[in-house]
Amino acid sequence: MDKLRRSLHEAPIVEKEGGYEYLVHPISNCVPMLDPGLLREVVNRIVRKADLEGVDEIVTPAAMGIHISTAVSLMTDIPLVVIRKREYGLDGEVALFQETGYSESEMYINDVDEGDRVLVLDDMLSTGGTLRAVTDALDGIGAEVVDVVVVMRKVGGENALEGSGREVKTLIDIRVEDGEVVVVDENGDGEERSATAT
């Protein structure tokens, strides 16, 4: 986890409207530039951590999870479905509304059917708004969400997934305090080991 931990220490924090501290990170934004070694480390960890047995599709929301999910799809030969912010009007398209700590929008799911077994992947769990909307929409379709994996979980704030009964696996849990990233749990296993990312 050396590259991920180091990249968190180097990542800038920008303040969004309402005082929301937004982490600008290569895994989430490809800014600063995404090093292939960091992406490889993250993808290898996801493949080891995720329940992939019998998964029909990897599902990821646009745009932050696309590069991660594409790499996982290439490693596992599991097809990829991207939840888009644009409506295409295709048969079976399902709309959902997502609300994050800094924005809200409509999104659209195509190519997921009732009975499909899916792995939901994303870069960051912050407020849980996007993942709650995605998993609720997948439940509404009748798909089985086998696993939900995110690279980073921002802890300490409101989380829309709390009380949903949905377990989310993470690679690393962090807090953003006074413009700095603090690593709370390096393994995403729920054991608090608070230490500033260095």
C-alpha cells in the first residue's frame, strides 16, 4: 500500500462550496498525473479483496471509477458497465438521482438486467450519496449486488449508506482535517490506526 499511502500525502485538498474539503487525487481525478504503478497496486488490491465469484458485470459510475474498473475488467475478463450522466434512451435504461457532498445529478444505467450478479466499483466513498443511488437502482432492476468495493473511504461525515445493510469494502480509510489527509485505516478492515499519511 506504499504508493497509495504516499499519493494521499501528496494530494492537494481544495475547498468546494459550503466548506466541503475535496481531495484531488490521481485515482479519483487523474490529477495529479496517474502513475501506472499506483493504478496497478490499487487494481491488484481490488482483485484480491472483491468477491468475484459468479459476477456477470462490473458496474461503475462515471467518471471517476472508469479507469479503475476498466483495469479490473481487463484483469478478470468481467464485462464493464458504466453508469452515465447522459441519457441515451435505449431499451431498459434506468434513471437514478445521485446527490454528493458537492453536487447532484441524474445518471443512467444500461445493460444490467434482473438476475445479473454485479460488482460495484468506485474510487471514493465520501457522503455515500452516489453509491446509495447506484445500489438502490440495481436493487430496483432486480440485479444482485455481490460486492461493493471502493478504493478510499472518507470517514467522519454523514454517510447515506449507513443503515442500508450494505457492506462496502475499502482499500484505505481516510479523514481530511484542516487541509491534510489522515490515514485512519490502511487496510480498509475497520481497525483504526490513526496516523498522518507520510
